[in-house]
Amino acid sequence: MIGKLNHIAIAVPDLDKAIALYRDVLGAIVSEVVDLPGHGVTVAFINLPNTKIELLYPLGDSSPITSYLNKNNAGGMHHICYEVDDILSARDNLLNKGMRILGSNEPSIGAHGKPVLFLHPKDFCGTLIELEQV
Ligand code: CO
């Protein structure tokens, strides 16, 4: 059902520092900083040959990243995103297998303008999984 790894998202407490770390220490090419107010995050993208890393920083008062950073002061891996061809059939398949989807079970439009769902981390080895229809 799942296809390519689309991205790994890392929540960071200091975006400038994280960008400098990836650019200057690891030698990666980092995008411009982008505010995504609808998602409550400011992001910078790192394009690797085979996938992307997204640095996530809280934006606004109700950012989904804030509570994560409160628990993980140094930042940490927030979620991984796998591609699927058909998000509704992936959802139905997972629900039939007793897996839990966060929120309403209906896909929302993710940070890349495509339909996404998030799967309950307790059902997946403690990892928050995002599914994105590509
Ligand atoms: Co994501």
C-alpha cells in the first residue's frame, strides 16, 4: 500500500540554527523559509537526492508543534510521510485493520497542497505517520 518515503519532518526549537546546521555543517541545500499559517508551522525544506527533510518550527498560538517541543526541548523527529496512490482506499484498508486515524478520518490538504492523513503513533511503533496522496 505505501510507496516512496516522501519526507521526514523534524521539529526544531530554533529554525535559523537548524538551517545553519544542515547548510553549513552537513552541506545540504536548504530552501527559503516558508510560513504555512493554515498548518501552524514555518518550514524550511532540505532536498536530498532520494527524499526531503522538513524543518518544522511553530507558527502562531495553536501550532501542532508546540506541545511536541515542550516535551522535546532539543527538537526531534516529528513524523515520517509515505506516499500512497489513493488516500481513501488506504484509509479504508487501515480502518478495516483496526488502525486509528487522527482527527475526523477525512483527509485534509497538507503542507504540499495534497490530501493527507495522520495515523495514530501508538498503532505504529510510536511513530507519527503521515500518508500523502501523490
Ligand atoms: Co509532513
